[in-house]
Amino acid sequence: MEDLEKKVAELQKELDHAKRRNKTLKNRIRRMEEETKKLVEELDTKEALESVLAEERDDVCPDCGSELMVFNFPNGKGVTKCKRMPVCKYTKPLK
Ligand SMILES: [Zn+2]
């Protein structure tokens, strides 16, 4: 009988240990999840920022950095030209 009580006590101790370990692991997993979430959000922000920057860069002449002007032709087509034309020859057809 005493042996059994001893065994139960040992098992409970093990169980407590396992529970503590489990809690630690859970906390670690939660921290990792939070970190991952933060990284993903950062990445999203970075991508959004990069796309905005790409758009802004698109409004500037890649040859000289001046502003671009859009010319719309009556046939529905258009072209983007550099404000410094004809000094700068940059021309890009509109999509
Ligand atoms: Zn230019």
C-alpha cells in the first residue's frame, strides 16, 4: 500500500513536471507565433511601401528624374514624356 502511494506521488510529480514543461513550450510557441505574425505584418508593410515607392518612381523620368507629363491623343492612345523634353528624350507609351 505504501509502495502504491509512493508510486502515485512519483507519477503526480512527473505529471506536474510535464505540465510545467508543456506550459513552457506553449509559451514559447505563442511567442514564436507572435513573432511570426509581426514579421509577416512587417513584410506586408514593406511590400506595400515598395509598391508605393515603385509607383512614385514611375511618375519620375528614369533618365533625368524630372516630372513626367501625360499626353492623351484623340485616338485613345497616350504617351508619357519627360517635362524636360526635348532635352530629355524619355518617352513611354501609356498602357
Ligand atoms: Zn527626363
